[in-house]
Amino acid sequence: MCALRLGSGDLCGRCLRQPPAFDATHALADYAAPIDALVSGLKFAHRLEIARTFGSLLGRLIDERAPPDACLVPVPLAFERQRERGFNQALEIARVAARTCGRPLLAQALLRVRHRPPQEALALAARHANLRGAFAVDAGHEAALAGRCVVLIDDVMTSGSTLDEAARVLKRAGVAPVICAVVARTP
């Protein structure tokens, strides 16, 4: 479910003990060299051409693994991060992925409604609690999402807490299933 590679295809212990709200995760690569440097280049050096490459590759993966009627929803970036960077890397990746796989992009369907400290600064145990109440579904998109498969797009999955909370909010709005598609998964 969480895309940790176990070799046997089984679920990890964490997914067995506390199943996440999302139904599956597909990752292009491990968050290791050279992918980690490319992700950093996109996020911190404003190298948006990297988002085009990631989006194209992720779009092909989505086309193979997601239902034809699925829609894509990017994970919204925290307000401060968006202001600092001037863009949301998940949205930039999702734009290209949607064009590549021919599925609609609902860029404003999931909203970040509450500021939280950056996840990377927190211990693993605190990450999930940090995100409670951080997301909401835009009321104008509820009808378009109800009963539909959503592919939730993000750049990196570390603990899965962000994607889990976003999936939980989407499912409360009637989405089924939620599939996560990420560029990289921390091994």
C-alpha cells in the first residue's frame, strides 16, 4: 500500500497495523541518488523542466495503473512554502502527468486550510498528528469527486502522513479509491 519495497510484495508492518486511508501507492523511484538531487533542483533551484520530466514519467505510470475515469489531484503546498518557492512542485508535476495520461486535473479540489510546521522537521511519530485538519475538499468540487477514483500526486513520500491525511479528507468527501502517485519514495 505504501510502496515500501519488501521483496515479497507483502504489506509492511505499519500498513498491517494501521492501514492508511489511501488504497495504493505507485512510485517512480526510491528517494536516493540521482533522484534526490533532481527533486531538490526542482524545489529549491526552480528547475521547472524537471517537473516536466517527472510529470511525463508519472503520467505514463498512471496511464498503466489507474482507471480510465480517474482524476488527478495534487497535494497542496503549505502557504509559506508556496510563497517562498513561487510554485507548488506537486501541481507542476500533476499538470504534465494529466496531459500525458489524458485524465482531468482538479488542481483546486484539495485545499491546504491550516498552516503546520514542516514535516521534515518532525519526528516520525509527530508527523501524522501535525497534519490533522490541514486539508479540506473545496465545496465546489465535491460533486465532481464523489464516487470517483482520485490519483493523489506528490513529489516525495517519506512517512506517508501527508498522503494519508489528504486521502482521509478525500474519502470523507466520497472519493473511492485514492491512489497515490509519487516521484520518489524514501526507502
